[in-house]
Amino acid sequence: MFKSFLKNVLPDFILNLILKLYISFVRLRTFKTSQSFWNENTVSSPKNGFKSIKESMDHLKWRNNQYINSEKNMYFKNTQKKIVLDYGCGPGNGLINIINNSNPKKIYAVDVSEKSIYLAKKRAKLHNLNVSFIKINENEKISSIDDNSIDVIKSDGVLHHIENIDFVLREFKRILKKNGVINLMIYNRDSLWFHLHVNYELMIKKKVFSNSSDEEVFKISTDGFQCPVSNCFSPSKFIEICKKNKFRSKLKDVSISLFELSKVNLINEAIKSKKIKLSSKDFLKQIYFKKRIPYFRKNIAGINAYYELRNF
């Protein structure tokens, strides 16, 4: 309520200055690696875990609803009677989505964060799930998982926080069965988040780090101002990365966040700006709407891009 009060009484340039000073102060403490950051930070979850199944499910429903059709787009139904790996399990949202949609034969859950593993274990116990949890370090093989042993790999919002994606994809190649499948979500460069929120609202309208690169401003605008790695990829770029690592891949769908939808009224203003990058202006000029959802070319112009990967 206090934040809303300030927004209503203070002029925009004062609010923007406060935001810039706050970000600068927070970023005085830096994390050198993603692992060190995620050991102290998790995606939204109660500090000591959920107290009831209802609380866990209500939170999951809320989180899924922040990104339109996110649960559908991760396609959890293909884990039925399969051996599944949740790579980057966090506090267990993916695990609950899996068992809400199917009955897997076995579930492995991997993360670099001790804090996330702790929360996910408590959540699995609450839901009476049998999950094999594995704590790993960055750029470390999952030695306890055998070659060619996993039917389905799920990785929801993880690879864009990893410096060496090639290493992870090679590890996926090792453990995935020949006819196995990978479903993953990574941040989408062809999105309103990148071209409107970052390149216009933050860098030009609010003048937050206007002298920084758009990649840097994107990084601090997604998962916390201190997050050391947060990348986004155009579909063509990510498909190229997959091909290099001997995977056939295709963009299956895109989810847009409610946050992005709240910014659509800025599109025309951004297009008229003389300061916005030409690439972002061209992107925004191509936006069109279907049932109030913004599209770029044939895809939804949202931040979450969902890919399916298979072995060559």
C-alpha cells in the first residue's frame, strides 16, 4: 500500500531516481556465479517451505497463471510411466506440475542450490512423492545418472541462467535415451519484455542504466538485480545452439507474462521514440493482436519460449 501511495504522490522522475539508486545499492553485493546466487535466492516460495498441500497447490496455480498457458506449454503429460529428470528443480514447482499431469515411473530432480533442494525435498514429502534428489555443482556431470537412461528431461527456466549451455546439452545428450525427448523453457529475445520493457521503458522512459547494454539491463530486470547470468535467445539462435550439440529442436510455443501484457499501452509511444534502437522499433512495428494477445510473426511475443529437443 505504501508503494502505491508513493507512486500516486511522487513525480515520475523522482520515482525513477529512487529506483536507480536502489538498484545501484543492491548491486554493491555481487555474485560471481549463478550457483552462488541461487544458493541464496530461489524463485518465489515460503522461506521454510509449504505448510499444507493446499498452500502448495494454491501457490503453484498462482505461479502458473503468471505466464499464460505455461503449464500446457511445458507439456508434462508426456512423462506418463517414464523415467524423468527435472533439471534445475528449484523449490519443486515442476515436480508438482509433473505429478498433476501424469504418473511417472521414476523422477530425478537436480539443482545446484542446496536451498532449493531443501525446499523441494520438503515439498515432495508433503505431497508424498518419491523423488531422487541430486545436488550438483556448475559444469559438473550428473555422475549418479547412467548413460542412455532418461526418457524425458524437463528444464523450466534454467538454461538461460547457465554460462556454459553447451556443457549442459552435452550432458543431456549423454543421459537421454535414443528416442527420448527434452522439453525446456528459456527466455525469448523476440518478446515485449526485451524490446519494450527493457529497450524502451527502462532504458529510455525511466532512464535506468541507459548507458548499459540492453543485455545487461535485461539481466537485472528478470530474476533479481544481483543475478549474474540471465540471457535471452532468438529462436534461430537457440535452434543453432541445439544443432551444434546434435539435437533436432523446434520452438513449440511461447507464453507471455501478465507483466508484459500490462505494458502493451506503451507500444505506440515506444515506436514514436527517436531514441529507441531500430531493431526494437522494427520489432514493435510488427506486433499484431489475436484475442488481445500480442504476436510477432507467427509466435506470441512473450518472454517464455518452449522448445522440444530430440536426438539426431
